[in-house]
Amino acid sequence: MSMSAETFLTAQDLVLRFWAVVDEVDDRPGAELFTPDGVLVIESFRAEGTAELSRYFAARRTLSTEQQRATRHLCTNLRVLPGAGIRLAATVTVFSGTGARPLPLAAPSSLADFTFDCVETPDGWRFREVRGALVFAGADTPDLKKAAQAAKGVPA
């Protein structure tokens, strides 16, 4: 599908805001970026709907604070996918570490391919679905089973 430059930039901004929320440099609730029935899927992890997404993002922030863990997700190679609607794909490289800043720089902790299905709503652009598939996973890649439990409201 072809899209205007303005639409592409708006969708790109939504994608980059998502990573800023994940990296905790944007304080907005992550679930706000999704439609009410929006879905986040990474490998075996799945959070669907506002309640599950809210629990996931809150648990992620709590765990990051407890572990003094910092991440930065570098979103590159953002491109439009063919098909109906607004679909984008990107490669995401993750750097992570724990402790006081500045953290020592190490190799990326993971690299994944992501797709972003975006829709225009009365409240602006939102995600219908964000889907990620790991290509490379290092020792510091989070346990997605714990993330799934958090999203479902199961205590750790």
C-alpha cells in the first residue's frame, strides 16, 4: 500500500514512542498506544487488551526499578509492508545492563524483527497489533514467561 509522507511519519512516531515507553524515557502508559483490543506478541508472550497491556507495562517498570535495569531499543530499517492498512516492519536491536549509569557498553542483548499494525482512531493513531520475533538472544534477554504471567495478573 502506498501512503503519504505525513501518514508514514505519524506511524513512525507511534513506533518510536512505543520504544521510548519500553525504555522508560516516556512516562505515558504503554497501553495508551494500543486500541482497546490491541495485542502485543513477542515469541510465546501475548498481552491482549487494555488490562493485560497495562499490567505488562507496569510490571516491566517495577522490575526495571527493582533490578536497576536499563534498556535502549534501537529501531532501524523501518519500512512499509504491502497489504491492507498501515503495516510497518523494523529491526530492533536491544542494549541492556544493570547498575548505576553510565553503564558499561557491551554487545547487544538481542535483535528482533517486529511488525506494527497501525490504525487511525478518533483519539489518534494506535496499534492494533505489535508482533516481535527474536533473531538473536543473549544472556540478558528477559524471561518472556514472567512477562506473560505479569500480563495475566499472576503473581511472580
